[in-house]
Amino acid sequence: MWHESNTVNVVGATPVRDDFDRGLEIAAWAEAHSVAEADFVILEDAEVVEPFEHRTVRPRFRGQDAGFRADHDAAAVRLMEDSA
């Protein structure tokens, strides 16, 4: 992801859990990397990402609207700016 005035890094991938609980996978990643919740945005197509729903942007990875679009970029940047 990029924005004219920002540089954004993609840092790793979440571990995979047998129960496929995305929230717990994301929490494990954040803990393993010592990353505060306010310092990341989640790009996820899963329906529910509790307890991080408020930090989630949902690009579609299939179908006619697939892809990471300008509105997704704007939403992600807004989340980061709001938590700064």
C-alpha cells in the first residue's frame, strides 16, 4: 500500500491456527513483533476480525471489485492518522 505522503511497510504474515480465528492470529502476530494496536491496519477479507474490527479495511480478493483500490488506501491512511 502507498500514499503520496506516506511510506507503508508490509511486515510479515500472521501464524495459522487450526481454528482459523483471525483475531487470535493477528493478536499473536502483534505480540510476537511487539507492535501496538494503534500502529497497524489489517487488510482482511474475513467477515469478522474480533477484537480488531475497528482496525480492519476489507479489500475484496475475488470478483468484479477485486483488488486494493484507492478507497481502501484512503481508509487505511485515515485509520493510521486517527490513531497518531
